[in-house]
Amino acid sequence: KKKTTGIAASSAPDRGKGIIRLDGLQRLNAGATIGEYVSLKIAKVYPAIEIELTPTRPDIDLKRQAAAIKSKLIDKPVVIGDIVDVLGTFVPREDRDNPMSDIMKMFQLGGKKRATLGTLRLIVENLKPSDKVVKITRDTQIRVNKRIAVLNKVGGMVSYSDVGGLSDEIHRIREIVELPLKHPELFQKLRITPLQGILLHGPPGVGKTLLVKAISQETGVTFIGISCPEIYSKFSGESEGRLREIFRNAEENAPSIIFFDK
């Protein structure tokens, strides 16, 4: 059973009916759907000392935006695993690979503003204290992860439970991938070199991509998905350059999982 928090408000039309109203995000956090039974109790809320958030989209420039995120979450109660929506405008990440960006900046008149993006969805990865219902205050320290959380089709975090009918494959993958990532000291002590790559094969739609996303989410590592046609180029050396950039990105955000999809 999932647990989440919320601020209760009385509603005169619903009084005496034995029902509560939750928006879509609250239902997602509670693992409930419309018409289901839920249990409620008054929670003791503690001030959050520190909160660790993970974004769900890669196109947001989160540098120096932790303060802005915190200001929009003041007095919000949360628990670990909650998904929170931060309303407002956020500056998109600059395309550093665009060779024309510097020239375009030179000809911008009057300090033209950069475009902004809307609501930002974040996942509460960790809290201090971790086992309590906490409320974000002005003294709470906000940390925003560099890695991007992977969501499933209903908006929740991808997990092994989202992958159906592959229990044997999940067990083998966890032994090969998850164990070395979570307990590298065991492999160092036994002088065993972990596998550097795995080939997943099967017809389209069996869950290969979903399985890799679940692994990255369950282990807390960076997921980098690459479509192979994006690497190919008719120009000599360009494909190699793209591959070097992919692995450089993975190294900067290590530990990482690179997934090459045909």
C-alpha cells in the first residue's frame, strides 16, 4: 500500500457522504483510483531539514533554480516517493552544441529574454528526517539531482512491477547489473570484473526498453537512451564524435546505463 500526504479542507456539499476528493497527482501518489477505498489519519508533521528532488524532464536548466523551486513548495507536506508539481516558469537548458548560439546572442537587441517552460514535475527521492511526514520550510535545504527520473505511462516512477511476464529475465538482469552497482566492494574483494554490456533481444513490444528503464530507476543511476539511427552520419568522423559525446556524458553523470535501441 502506498502512503502520501495532503492538506485537508472541508467541503460542505460532501459532508456526511463518507467521501474525499483527490486530484490526479494525489491519486497517483496514493496509488488509488476513483471509487476506491482509502484510509485517513491525522499526521504529525515535522519540519524538513533537507529534501532531495529528482526532475522528470531533461530540458530544464536547474542551475541556481533550487531557491525558486523551494519558494513554491513552502508549507507543502511530503513523504519519500511523492511526486510534486512546481507551478511557474523555468528556463530551458541551452543548446551548447549549436554553433550559431554565440552569433545569435550578439545580434539580440535589448537583452531579449529566453523562452520559458511551464510546470516542472519532481520526485521526492530522499528526506531528512526520512521516516516522518515533513513540511518544507524556509530553512529546508533543497538538493536537485542531475539525473532524470523515468516515469511510466501513468506518470509514476518506472519499477520492476511495470514489466510483466519477464520474471526470469528480471532476476538474471538484477544479478548481472544491479548487484555490481549496489555492492561493488563484493566484486573487488572477489576480483571479479562485472560485465560491461548486455544484449537484449526479442520482438518489438516485449518490454526491453521498459526493463532497462526499470533497472536505472531501481538502482538510482542515470539512464541515457540512444536511438541508433541518430548516431549514423554520412560525414566521416561524425558518428564517432557522437559516440564519444554520449560516453563523455555518461562518465560525467556516472554511474550510468547507456541503452542503444535499434
